[in-house]
Amino acid sequence: MIQKNEVANGVMLNAYPDSIGDKLSDTITMLQKPEFKDAFSLFYVLPTFFNSDLDRGFSIIDYNINEDLVSKKDLEDLKSLGIELKFDIVLNHLSVASPQFKDLLKHGKNSIYKDFFINWNEFWQGFGKLNSDGIIIPDDVYLDKLFMRKSGLPILQVPFPDGSKQPYWNTFYQKITFNKIEVEDLKDVFNLSLPEKESICQIINKSIEDNKPIEQLQLNLDEDVKHKIVNIVYRKCTYLGQMDVNAKSPLVWEFYNETLAKLKSFGCSVLRLDAFAYLHKEVGQSNFFNTPGTWDYLMKIREIADKNELKLLPEIHAEYGSFLHKEVAEQDYQIYDFFLPGLIIHTLEKADNNALVKWINEIVANKYKTVNMLGCHDGIPVLDLKGKEVNGTYNAGLLTDDEIDDIMNIVLERGGRVKNLYDSEGNKISYYQVNATYFSALGEQEDKFLLARVIQLFVPGIPQVWYLDIFAGTNDYEAVERAGEGGHKEINRTTLSNRTIEDGLQKDIVINQLELIKLRNTSKAFNGSITVKESLSNKLIMHWQNEEDFATLEADLKTFKFSVTYSEGEKVKAMTF
């Protein structure tokens, strides 16, 4: 029997285990402060909760507790606070360092996990041509359909025990670090003298220092000997990567079963399905939200979730005009409202409520169950707002391309960074998201930011609140520089010290947000129905009613001033900002 898939209607905190202080216990200490009493009913703890090695937690080694950051006492303390937990399962991939992939690297074709991941060449056998690097390039009719999250083919070549390099499907991040070799590493190369081995080590290590391609070295050796040495170099490499799993393998589904049961034992109530739309792969289809395959997999996951009494929250980024959000909602899933962050920026920058009101009315009319946000661990979504042509018909977006470009330009002028999408040849085809703290994206104006927060809290859906936004965090350019290439996301992930928390609780922007969050988390009015009242386009009036309980927001989008009137028992109270 399929259970009702609906998240409790409270406010959700969102943070890494070490976003506050050094460990999860520091966040719990913050939540135990009187200023946070009744503020949050849920806590989305990001996946460095588990053992991971890349992409700040989204490259999972295993789903055991990361004991450097989390203890079992932390879970008991959160339970005593009455806070439900939300975790991730990254359905599409596991780390190179996972036990499954390490076994594959060690045993090659004899590994019990040889079908757990997707060998690129085996997948495309008969549907493309082998290039000089030993990689099958799919025919254009197939290649052009693939959805790329990075430049080039979505593969990582790894060394097998037989000396071959095998390409495995790798949709997202990867990193290869070449490590210097020593004479001892060449002990099995029998036809070289000790001085020759020492010379070869010097040449290779100098090449590694200079970041030059190993294959292009002039070693003046027989090809067989050179091939053996190059393979030794690759086997000494440190590989990081998120390796796509093969959902056609029964072992993968055994793994999902074990993992969901484990997460339930940690106190998980809500499970976010990260990257689920990439899981189904079929020759001749895109590798993103293939149908009906994606629906089949989602139903199988839901059956496992129901068995463990877990509520599912599929994560999907797609253009509004594709209507994928509507498809997922129609299957009775709570959906992420990735449209709201950009819509609120547009609404406040243009002092125009039309696009926002249109979206709110769609939520109400279609009875969408959503989780919304301002900032989060990722960037501010912009691709999601676009229109899209589907089956020859263009479906308009929530904003026009020019309006979306305006958002991009505004946030970039205020110090944001951009994440793009690519085609199979490495050419940029679209922007994906812009990275900035939400406070900086709004020009670091406290009145504008507070209005953004209260609008979020009044829009239908579960409000998810990024820890850094509570304290009006600004763009962290030093973190971006430290992270190097691909470090754009770190702009919005500053770790806050316990001292910063104490200082923040003396600031109006923090205390005022917490008061509004508490109202949203505790008022019965938000379990009722919403009406967006007619007004001038530069005004916004939203009213929630649940029998005798009510809450009303009246806002001026030009001046950023607003008031909230609400019932508390038999009393009527008001907050004016």
C-alpha cells in the first residue's frame, strides 16, 4: 500500500553538520538557545553527516555516521528538541572511494561489483566508434541527446589490474591527482637497470610537478615497457569522482534497501532524492528524466521508503516550461520550489508582484505540496525559470529570458559567480545557477532581505531556511579562492563560529527573522488556505485563514516596509517593519 507522501508543515533548518562551530553538537547548542525556541520543526542535515570525499558531501563513500562531525548523542538531542531529520540519498552515484568501486579497481572484471557501475564502452558497444584513446564515442544521433553537467564526455578512466584503462560513467565531479613515483614502484619492470629507473622517476616526477601529460613523455623505451610504466603511474594516482551506479544491477537495489533502513535507524523522517533524474540510462534516450524508466525507478524507491516509513522529496532542476515539476507533483510527491528564489529577487528589484502571484496561484490551483527556500547549499536557480519547447510547442517560462538575464546581471554585479551547462564537445549551452548568499544577491539591504524572508514564509510550502541567511551572511570570496577551480559554491558556505552566533543574536536582522520564523512554525493559520488579495502591482497582500486562526502580510515592494497581523488565541497581534 502506497502511503501518503507529505512532509510535516513546519519550518526546516538547512545546514552542514559543521556549518556552526566544528561539529553538529555546536548547531544543537544554538538550537537550544531561548532565541531559537519553537523556530524549527525539521532539520535538513547535509550529507557530510555521512562518510564522503568530494562535492561537500555529495560524493558518498558509505552511509555510516561521519564520527568526526556527528555523534549518536547528537541524534538523541535533536529528538529531544522535537526536530524531525531530513537526509539525502544520492541515488545516481557513489564515490570512487566507496567499498564497491574500490573492489572494482582491485579485482577488475572479477569483482562482484563489475556491474554495479556503468562501464561506458560496454554501455555504448555497437552504438559508436572507438577513438585513439580507447573510448567509444557514441554516434551523433545518441550523443546529441545527452544532458551534460560538465564539459567533455561524462567519464572517468580508471586503471584495472590487467593494465587496461576503463572508462566509467561519471556525470558529475571528478578529480585526478598524480602522485610522484619511486624506484620501488618500478620493481616489476625487470629489463631496466637501477640508474635507468632512477632517471625515469626523475623525468616522470618533473612532469608531474610541471603538470604535463604523462602519455607524451619522451622516455626512449619500447612501447610495451612505456605502457607498463604509464600504467604504474596511473595506479598510483589518487582518484576522486562520483561514479554513476547501474540501476539495472540487483546489487544496487540491495544497496538502496540497506541504506534506507540505515537512515531510518538514524532518525530520518524525510529523504531527499538527490540526482534521481539522472539514474535511468538507455541508449537512444537522454540521461535525464527518461520516461517511463525514471517513474519505474521512483516507484521502486517509494516502496522501499514506505517500508521504512520515510517521506520522499525528489530533487529535480528543470525549466518551468518542461512542466516536470507538475508531472512529479501529480504523482503525489512533494516538490522543491526552485522557482521562488529567483521570483522573489525579480519581485523586489522590479517592485512588481505579477510573476510571483501567478506562481502562487498555480501552487494553490494545482494543490502542489512544495518545499521552498531563499538560499541553500547550492546556488540561486535561474535555469528553472525559463520556458522550453516540448514536442514542437513552446511553453513560456515564469519569467522571460530578458527578465532572467536581469536577475543574473544584478547578482553578478553584486559579486555572484556563475555555474554553466555544456554540450558533449565542451561548449557552454546555458547558465545553470548563480552562486551568492541571498543577502548579498539583494544588495545587502536588511529591509529588503527581511521582506524576502517574510514573503517566503507566507508562500505555500514548507519553508527551508539556510543557516547563513539567518545571520545575513555575505559573499565569502576568500573561500572561493581557497577552493580553486570549481569552488564557486563556497561563496555561500561560510562556517560560523560560536562567537559569531552570539554576536548575531544581538542584531535586529537576526532577531526579526527568528520572530517571523517562529510565527510560521507555530501558527495554525498556515495549516489553512491562502488568498492573495488584489492590489497594485507594487503591493503584496497575502492572507492565511484556518477557522479562527489567521495571518496577514501587507507589503510595499517599493519601500520594503511591511506588516504582519495575526491571531494568537483570542488576541490579534501585529508586527510592523
